[in-house]
Amino acid sequence: MPELRQNFATKEWVVIATERARRPEQMVQHRERKVIAPFVSSCPFCPGNEGLTPPELLRVPASPDAPWHVRVVPNKFAALSRDVQPTRTVHRSRRTVNGFGAHDVIIETPDHSQILALMPDSYVAEILRVYKTRYDELSLDPRVAHITIFKNHGPDAGTSLEHPHSQLVATPVISHQVRERFQHAMRHYDDYGECMFCQMIEEELQDESRIVMVSEHFVAMELYASPAPFCTHIYPRRHMASFGDVGAAEINDLSRVLRTLLAKLYHGLADPDFNFTIRSAPAENVGVKYFHWYLSIIPRLTRVAGFELGSGMFINTVLPEAAAEFLRKVDAEAAGTAVAGS
Amino acid sequence: MPELRQNFATKEWVVIATERARRPEQMVQHRERKVIAPFVSSCPFCPGNEGLTPPELLRVPASPDAPWHVRVVPNKFAALSRDVQPTRTVHRSRRTVNGFGAHDVIIETPDHSQILALMPDSYVAEILRVYKTRYDELSLDPRVAHITIFKNHGPDAGTSLEHPHSQLVATPVISHQVRERFQHAMRHYDDYGECMFCQMIEEELQDESRIVMVSEHFVAMELYASPAPFCTHIYPRRHMASFGDVGAAEINDLSRVLRTLLAKLYHGLADPDFNFTIRSAPAENVGVKYFHWYLSIIPRLTRVAGFELGSGMFINTVLPEAAAEFLRKVDAEAAGTAVAGS
């Protein structure tokens, strides 16, 4: 029997389509991945081509003489511009803010062929520390209302450049979706005196069926009303509204959890295209008791079609409990791209 | 200078990325479309294979002896089931409704190779009348809360079957997104005493720059804060909350407007993959003064990536005014798939 489930935090309904259900291993896309070279002379993110990017915002290690591990540069084709004051205009039904914003590219490694899932945890921690440095710096800019950190891996996830990189976009407005989710979270806090995410995390830890992994500081799980197969959320176990609140030990722990999950997807689902994104409180809401930041990994195994576009509801063809069980079993340290269960 | 624009009806912000902007004609995807045969012996929707679908719900013309033009059958792989009573359960953070619902497939033509954009208007009108008949019938079922009608054209739009068809899904819940947009519309009405869509349509008709076409009963336009290139909305010019309110003359007029727009996309953008969907008031809100139904056509020319998934904001690389001007100029009656401007 199919079932509709409601996301506790967002109120969104998802159709868990058991009649069309697929076993987790049926979601593996058997396709040729082309062999990628570690250095591509025309790639603007490869070492030696630093002059092809706009001037660097950050480099790790900081010394200009040492070979870099991670670089941050402004996006050459930025969707938004740093050089203006955000100004809002309202003319009847037409509402506009001029395009102030920051659009960073975080070049994750000099190695064109490397991928996060197979990097050492300590290297992933360097990248996450860079996220936090840029997040903290941009949060101080009074023109910035909200910051989104994200990564696109593979063409179905919208990557245009092959070299491993993530992005950060700071906007002068808070999106309607974010604002609206905040209002739910605040109402829940006002009704029950607790963070709705903290409550949900506690219940899921008791239930266990949707938990993928638990570390000292984080828990990774499939949502009860997961909108898509293998969409996996990582929540800090202590209450924290903003990614900017994360501590040094927590970053190290997060790097291990994130890297392990990406490796489970890589080995278990044959390197699927995916996005991940950090959903954090807007700058003006740092420290609130009712919101909880999280990192969401969204493998792009299915296509959004007319039903989703027309109704705002998603159809998920893999039971979240089955996806969690599958991911728990995948050996994150396996060699190659062996498919679990095959 | 890039610009953020807010959708008046949904409150969603869109980045109009003029720095990355593309001229409309640059959005044409030059690709091989395979030649499609008018009859495919293994296709469950082709004539002679009627026994491969579940029993028919509707046929046009009604006579079982005449060759059919349009057939409606339950989706064999329905996401939801007709045979249950919707029952809601709430267990702390876990909220569920069992999977009651209807999932119709509307087989638009016996011809496997035909496409809506190239059909006679009168044939498209037959299909729209079938939408309305099914919409009206399901609206009477007290278990149905909301009905979404949609079409997926091409693989990037999520089609799994090539034979031309649309779908209708009736759900036992109103999606959070729909509910939330209703609340905005209601608040606007309570504040200003008019339908926000009627206001927006009137302003756009005065402004003209985003209008693609106007008929006796409908207006087709790019939204001021259009979330994607060439996303085109068709609104009834008189106030109507529900698609079920549309009259016979209006259906005929709509078929001409819809077919013309699809032909403009087909000729102008070389048969892009697209979805369309009818966004109508939930069954319990028929007749409200504050909501306005519309048909939304969404060409699938760009990919949703991490920024959109993480922020709920979209980036549109084609200026809505430029898209409207481009579509106005495309000859909907052109032969072949000649590209305007090339």
C-alpha cells in the first residue's frame, strides 16, 4: 500500500510509492564514467593556471610559496555582484533587489581527478574549515542576509566544470522557502518549548530504522518523509542554528561523517551524481533556539517531472528505511566502485 | 547588473543572472531527435493494444465501435491507490496518510508519433475537455483534496513512455506549497479586496513587455520573476479559481493558445523537453475570490543544481522580457523545426 508522509520540519508531503517501489540496489545507474586525468592544461582550476581565475580570496596553506591544497576565488561567471549596495524597489506587483551578492568557488584540490569520497578525512576537514572561514567572513557583511554552501557533482547535478569544487552564494534576501521554514520552526518552539529538529533527531535515534551512522557529534539519517531516494541529512547532535557555530572538533568529526557517507554512495550506487548543501540559519538569526542547521546530500537518481512541478509534492520510489539499511551495509572503505549486493 | 526579482504571487525570489545572460536563441539545444514511428507494436498506448492497459475510464468518442481519439486509463504503475479510505495517523514527529488517490493516464492520440504542438486546435480541445471531465468527476469524490493535471514531454522532463500522454493525480492532502500560496492569496485579498493574480494580469497587460499572446479569454506571459528560461504561464482573463469553472467556449480558446505556445517552443527552441501543469484551487476552495487557476509550461533547458536545492531560490539566465519578445516573433505555423533567428 502506498503511503503519504509529511516532513515534520517543512510540512511537505511526499508520496512513498511502494507500488512502484524499487529495491535500493535497483537504483544503481550502470553507466560508463570516463577516466579523468589528474591534470588538464586548459582547466582554470588546475595548478599553474591560477591566473585564469579572478584574484584569490583565500588559500590553504596561506603561504603563497607553498603548493596550495584549497583555493577560494570569486566565480568568474558570478550570478551576483559584490560591488553594489543592495537596494530594494517596489513598483506595484514588481519587487526587485539589485544583484548584490557574493559567489565564491572553493577549489577543493589541485588534483583534477580527485573526488571527496576518496580523499583522506583530514583533507575533507581542510575544505570544511574553508567553508567556515568564508561563511564567517561573509556573515559579518551587513549586506548579506543568507548564505548557501553547496556542491554539484556530475552533469545531472548541474556541474559545468569537472575539476572538484564547491560553491558559496551570499544573497541580500532570505528566500521565501527559508523564511517560511523558519516560521514553522519558531511556531513549534513557541508551542512546545523545544527545537523541532532536536525532537526529531531524538525520536529517530530511538527508532533507529532510518539512521545511517552516528558519530560523537553528528547523526546521519534518511528522513521519514524523504523526498528522493538516498537523500541523506547530517545533523549536529547538539543544538546549533548556524553552521558558523560549529567548533574545531566538530569540523573534524563532520569531515569523517561526510566523507564516509559520500564513500557509501560512491561504492554502493556506483558514483551517482549528487548535490550537497548546508542549510544554516540566516545571518540575522544566529543563535536562535528553534532552528537547527544541517547538511543535505541529494543523489540525483530520479527526475523531477510534471507532478512535482505542479503540486509541490515529491514521489519517492525507495522506502527511506530500506535506503538506510542499504547504506549502513555498504563498506565505505571498499576498493573500486563495487556495488553492494551485486 | 544582475537583479533579484520577487514573484508577486508566491513570494519566491529569483536571480536574473544578467552577467551570465544568454540571448534566447542561445538556449536552443541542437540535438538529434530520433524519428518516431506512428505505430509501435509493443506500446501499450497504441491502437490494438488496449488490453495491455487497465480497464478504460473514458474514451472519446464514447462509442466502443468507433476508433478512439483520446483514452483515459488508470496508471498501471500508479503512485496512489483508488481502493482505500484516506486515514491519517500522527505519531509524534511522524505523520502519515495512507496512499489513497487516483492516477489517470490520458492517452492523447492513437498516433505514437504525433505531438500536441502540431495537432489541429480542435484535437487539442478534445484533450482539454477530457481533462475537465476527469477533473470534475474526481472533484466530487469527498476523499480527494487536490488534483494536479500535468504532461511530461521528453526524457529531461521525466517521460518514461514515448506515446503522447498526460496525467492526472488526485491526492487526499493539499500540498504544503499549494496551501501556503493560498494563504498569501487570501491575505492579499483581505488587504486589498482584489485577487492578486487579477491585479498582476492587468499590470502585465498594460506593461506589454512580458506578454507572449492574448486571446479573447486568455493571456500568455513570462512572469516578471520567471524561475526558468521560457517558463510561460497562461491565465484566464476573467477571475476563476478552479479549472473546473472553465466554460465550453473558453476551452476552445485555451486549446488554441496552448497549441500555439507549444508550437512556438517547438519551432523556436527545436522541440525542447518540457512539462506543463494546471494549477487549480483545491476541491474545497472552488469559487474563492482570491485564487486564480493557470497553466504553466516549463521547458527543461537548464538543470536545478545545489544552489536551488539549498536556498529555494532559482537562477534564470534569460531575461523574461527577452524570452517574451523571442516567443512573440516565432511563427507558430512554420513548417519543420526551423529555429527563429538562426
